[in-house]
Amino acid sequence: MEQYAAEAAILKVAGSECLDYVCDEGVQIYGGMGYSAESPVERAYRDSRINRIFEGTNEINRMLIVDMLLKRAMKGQLDLMGPAMKVASELMGIPDMPEPDDSLLGDEKRMVANFKKAVLMVAGGAAQKLGLELAKHQETLMHTADMVIDTYLAESTLLRTLKLAELNGADSVKEQVAMCQLFIHDAADGSTSTRRRP
């Protein structure tokens, strides 16, 4: 059960902040009427707020995400150091110039792989430099958690879209492919975290 705690925290933070964003946009669309009890968005706007508080505030969950992943790595349940060392040696070597990938969502596959490398580099560097003091550096933990959340969601979106294309054919999932591309490119720009974080 412990191994799923980080994933649960990721989904709680991402889901509750996405809901807040959607409800806030709904109120914005309704204008002043959005605050009126007669509008359908008023209740949603009021009810969505509790989701960022219960089961630990999103700020606490963000800090726990990185903490849980690093603890799993220290216990040997998750290999973070091996891939982090590989990324570090990659950065010190001659950059790899990959061939263009013309497969479905080929660019997005490469982007998600690079997201993972960036997370490993940042989390590994923070853990190495700060050690046990990392828990006191809340902003570092929060920003690293945002990177982890975006990477997790981007990879999930990519894998689900590829699975749909495999099952139904690429021509029948053009909208899903476009949504996947949009999400991953937004994640690369950092706009998913900005949009998600109140």
C-alpha cells in the first residue's frame, strides 16, 4: 500500500486543482450570475474548495510526494540513483542527436523521456546537495513536485492515447491525439502547473 501513496498524492493534487480551475472558469463565464445560487456553477465553485484541504492540504501533499519517492529510493524499492547518475553522465558527454521519430506521438514520447530526465536531475541534485536538510526547503520540494506531477500526467496521457490508437486505429482517435499533444506541450512550457496551482 505504501508504494501507491505517492501516486495517490499526485492524483489528489492534480485532480483537485484541475477541478478548481474548471469551476473558476465556469464562474468567469457566468460572470456575476456565477455567484448566484440559481446558477449551476455556484455550488460547484463552493464545493470544489474543500478538495484542496482534506486528506492533507495540497501544499503538504506536494512536499510529501518528493519525500515519499526519495524514501522509497533510499529503501531500495525504487531505483532513482541509477537513472540519475546516467542522466548526469549524459549531461557531461556529447549530446545525443536523436533521429526524428515519425511514429504516432513520436515527438511527445521524446518529450516525456526528457521530462523524466529533468525530474531525476533536479531531485537528484537537490537530494545530493541538501541531504537531510531537503525537508526544510519547501519551495524546492513544491517545484520538484510540480515537475513530478506534470511528468506523471504527461506519461499517463501519452500511454492512454497510444493504447486507444492501438485498439481503435490512429484515424479514430485524432481528437485524443490532439489533446495529448496539447497537454504535453503545455507541460513542457510549464503552463499546466501554472494553470493548476491556485
